[in-house]
Amino acid sequence: MEKVLVSACLLGKRVRYDGGSLALTDQIVERWLSEGRIVSVCPEVEAGMSIPRKPAEIVEGDGEQVLSGEAMVAEKGGVEVTDEFITGAQVALELCHRFHIKVAVLAEFSPSCGSSAIYDGSFSGKKIPGMGVTAALLRRHGVRVFSQYEVADADQAIRAISE
């Protein structure tokens, strides 16, 4: 059975920077849970970051540039946390390898998990096209990454792999 990597916050776990979650109520996710398909991860928590923690954003780039050493991740206030975000992404990738995961559903806009849009690094709430560090690393390794708004597409991808 194909497993799927899912951001822990989307499963109702209170792991976000503010101690909250982004609990997703979705019939497909409920089915995945009942089938035992889901492997849950919060890259920041896996890297040892606290709950709650200061908000962080990618500065002058996206996850691809962070992985290439051309951009950094910083907390509001300026403390660099790039290493923690890369470590968390590596943990997520290790889970994908361990469970042979080819599809992930990650929290959009997150500096770790955003798959098509992230915040711009100014802490002003402005969003830009781009992906987070974990999403970028997973895609580099062939994992198909979807946001919480694309669960049906992720389910189709899993079904296609299973056929």
C-alpha cells in the first residue's frame, strides 16, 4: 500500500510556530487515516525547534535557493534558522525513503512545506510564488508534493502509482 507524507499540522497536531494547527477536515484524508496510509511529519519540530517558536520566513529566495546556499531562513527579529530547516527537510526525506513515499501533502505558505507559494521574507503577510525547504528537497528526490488544497490531486497520484 502506498503511503503518503502529510504535514502534522494538517492532521490537527498543534505544532505550528504559534502552537496551533491547520486541521484539515477532508474525506480523502479520513480514508487515508483509516487505511493506515499517512506518515505524519513537522520538519521544524523534527529539527528540534520549540512549540511555540518565532515565525520564520525565507529571505530573498525560496526553498530551492536555501538548498543551494543562495538564500536563508530567518526568524522574525533576524536570527538565522537555515540549518534547522534543512535538517527538518532531511528528516522528511528520510521518512519518504523509509516508507517508499512518492506523494506528500504539505501545508501551503510554510517556509518548510509550501509547495507553490511562501511568504516573501518581510514578515508583512505578502505571499510570493515559490516553495519551502522541505517541499524543494522532496521534489529534488522525485516526491510529488501537493498542498492541502490539492488533496484530490494527491489521491489521484497515489491511485496512479498503485495501478
